[in-house]
Amino acid sequence: SLPDGHADYYNRQWYDYTGQEGVETSEPWVGLLHPDDRAEALARWQASLRTGEVYEVQYRLRHRSGTYRWVLGRAVPVRDEAGRITRWMGTCTDIHEQRLARRALEHSERALREADRRKDEFLAMLAHELRNPLAPISTAAQLLMLSSDPARVHAAGEVIGRQVKHMTELVDDLLDVSRVTRGLVHLEMETVDFKTVVASAIEQVRPLIDARQHALRTRLPAAPLWVRGDRTRLTQIVTNLLNNAAKFTAPGGELDLGAEVADGEVVLHVRDNGAGSDPALLP
């Protein structure tokens, strides 16, 4: 290029790549740039012409096939003994495959970071959930040691059996390495009486409720509340709602749990007389 940036020479490789022939008086390279890259490439070229600094930019250049390929455009000034720019020597290097490979690598790295984040969240959730059945198991075990009443011993044994089964299902999640890595929870869908889910959740939270001397009122219909869902997951949901209600209500508080059918769906209500959340945080 001439000192003012006007291109006066293109080599054979340029013509072979672009499919153009001959040197035009305009700047044919500008028209070959991808429309999204044109403004930045021109702005940087004008800045180099003003300052004499080396020009370097990546842009998509139209190939003779009509497709755009990424290239690295560079231009360096050639100066005379007085330091004046006598011309610019420019090159275009095809970096399309390297660019695609780098993007693929960046995508893979982002995917790995996301998988690692999901795994951490998944494991944190399981660690939290695994604690819930421990309280009723501990209480039932103490009852077994203190009681000689066969009925109470049988009831305590049933509590331990149910909660151990619940923990086993959670541990199965933990041991499924592929799902831990992807942060996925597999749902075992079945027809479930939601009232049994509520009973299991209350059983898990009862030690905390009693320790904080809360009064728990339940309002459930006499008929079964049939839903289609995963019994373990539903129990986790109700347990967490009750746990939060019990934790954030002052000792001696009141908890209220109710369920009803509305428009073909089961609607669950968990209320308490605790301080609640700041309205600004609710969204």
C-alpha cells in the first residue's frame, strides 16, 4: 500500500484466495470483509495510518467460494532514512481452523466449569437432604432403648425403616456418578397419595418442631390426595418447607400445614407466625 493506505499491489495468493483479478482504484479488500467486521477493521486501519503504528486485526474475509474465513490482517510501515513512511506492507494469514479450534476449546472449558458448578450444587443439596432423616432415626433409636412397650418399639422400628429407605434413595443419587457430574436428578414417577408424603415429611421434622416447642396443626382431607410424582423428591420438598418454618419461627411458635384439591391439582400451604422474609427480598 502507498503511504496514504491506498492499495496498489496484491500478490497472486490474494487473487487465488478472493477470486478477484487486477488492482482496482478503490479498496477492494474492504468489500470482501464480513459486514460485522468491517467497521472495526477500517477504524483500526485509519488509526494506524494516523499514528504509524503496526496494524493487526482479525476479521472474516470472503473466499472465492463465497464463504467467509477468519484471517489475521497485519500491516507494517516501511520508512526511509528520515523516518518517513514510504509504503505499507500488508499480509493476510488464514487462521480459520485455529480460530474454530480455540472457540471449541473455550466452549469445552465453559461446559466443564458449568458441569463442575452443577456438581457442587448437586452434592451440596444431597448433603443437606441426608441430614433430615437422621433426627427421626436418632429419636426412634433412643425410644427403642428406653421403651419396653411392644407397640412403641414396633412404631419406632417403622420410623427407622422408613427413614433409612429415604436415606438409601438419596445415597443412590450420590453414588450415580454420571448424574452427579451432570447435576441431574432422575425422577421415579408413580402414583402417590400426597398425604403419605406429608406424613413422612412431618416425621422427619418432628424432632426439630418438638425441640423448639412449636404447635403444628395439619389440615388434610379425609380422602387420599393422589398425585403423579416422585415420592422421595416430594418428601424432600415438603420437608424443606417445614424445616424452614420451624427454624425461622421463635420457640413456642405456631406452624400450619394444609393441603387441598383445586382445579385438578393438589395445593399445599405451609404457614408459620415467624418473622418472615423482608418484603424487598421476596422477589
